[in-house]
Amino acid sequence: MGLKNWRRINRIITYVLLIIGIGIVAVPFWYMAVTSLKPQAYIFEMPPRLWPSFVSLDNYTKALGTDLFGLYFMNSLFVAVVTTMVTVFVSALLAYAFARLQFPGKEVLFYMLLLGMMIPPVMLIIPQFLVAKSLDLLDKFSGLILVYVSMNLALQTFLLRGFFESIPIELEEAALIDGASRWTIFWRIVIPLSKAGLAVVTIFTFLFSWDEFPWAHVAMKETTKRTLPIAIALFQSQHLTEWGQVFAASIVALIPVVIVFVIFQRFFVGGISTSGLKG
């Protein structure tokens, strides 16, 4: 068999594997979207349909119009946006310090920071609760935001440090010779050249803070302070058999995630390939 035929077979195998992978990922989302458009009487019909025989928006109307859904949505949006902004800013400062500055114990401090990546977040809930209670941060958005920022800093600093180290140091040295300060170099040179890495950090942080459930469930007991993941979980328990409404609420919850990814996706692939994930 010739080299040309081998390349053709490899290409076919690659396409088949990609199609299978896309199917595994896309089918559950498609089924969720289809179910959200079905009346309750058609949800469990057999065999399942990939498109509803009768399309209805009642599930969206009921889901969005009950249980303070809009308030929960805005709560999640506020927490996710503020968490993302603070995390990107602080992790960028930390990453630049670890990438470019020289100070005693730099590597030791960096690896101590990375220890946070090795501890499962669920194991930290009790210590976080005790600290938040002592600081009077329970049932407050600031309690969610501070915990989310602390849980994201290690990973995002690791990613950005690898990205900053890939920027030619000659650019910074030339700016230093011209009299620029480190702060000026950081804002005028490093940040503009790091859009891809910052996009990766933004997407990862937003996804985490938007979807996080365990700590939000523990820390927020006041009804008006709940975030969207809690609302959907409680909504499911209150309407156990009304899966159309549950899936409709879940589809709406995906909208901000899709918007964030669409905005930053052109930087995402390049950022992953040149960030700390590269090794």
C-alpha cells in the first residue's frame, strides 16, 4: 500500500474519530434543547425524537417567570464578572512577578502557590466556611467572590507565567534602557502582547465562577442572594417531573458561557498552545 493511500486512510480515521467525538459532546446538548421545546406530555415519548413533533415555548415562559429566576441570573452574572476581573488582574501581577522579577525564595513561593491546584475544592469547604463565618462573609456576594478568586489564582498564575515567559525579554530590556518603569512595561508591553493568555484565563475563571455549586450552596442561604446553579437545583426538586422547565432553565444558563467563549475564542487556541499548559 502506497504512502498516498496510508495518508488517505489516516485522514478518514481522523474524520471518523472527530465526528464521533462531536456526537458524544453535542448529542446531550441537542437532546436538552429539544426537550426544552416539548410539552410535558411528549417528553417521555418512545422512541425519543431528535426534533419535537410539537414545538412549544411554554417551558421557557414558566421557567423564566417563576422562582426569582431573573434575580438568580443577575446574581450569578455579577459574581462571575467581578470574580473574573479580579482574578485576571491579580493573577497577571503575580505571574509577571514570578516570570520576570528576581527576589529571594521566588521558586519556593511559586511551588507553594501551586499546592492549591493539588487540593480538591470540596475538601476546602469546611475551612472556607469557618473562615467566612469568622469574617462575617456568609450570605454575602463578597464571600463568594473572595473564595472564587482564591480558588482560581493558582491555576491562572501558572498559565500566565508560562505565557509571559514566552514574550521576548529583549523588548522589556529595551524599554528599561529608555527609562520605562516595571509598571509601564507591564501595562504597555506585556499586557498588549498577552491577549491570548488573558483570554484563556478569562474563559476558565468565568466558567468556574458561573457553574460553581458546592460553595455557593453552603455559603448562600438567603433566598435573594442565591446564584443560578443553586436555583436550577432547587427548581429541579420543586418540579421533579417537569423536565422541560428544568432543561429550559439550563439552556438559558448556557447563554453567558457561549457569549464569553465567542468573544474570546479567537485567542483561546493560541493561548492554550503558548501558556503554562504547554509545559
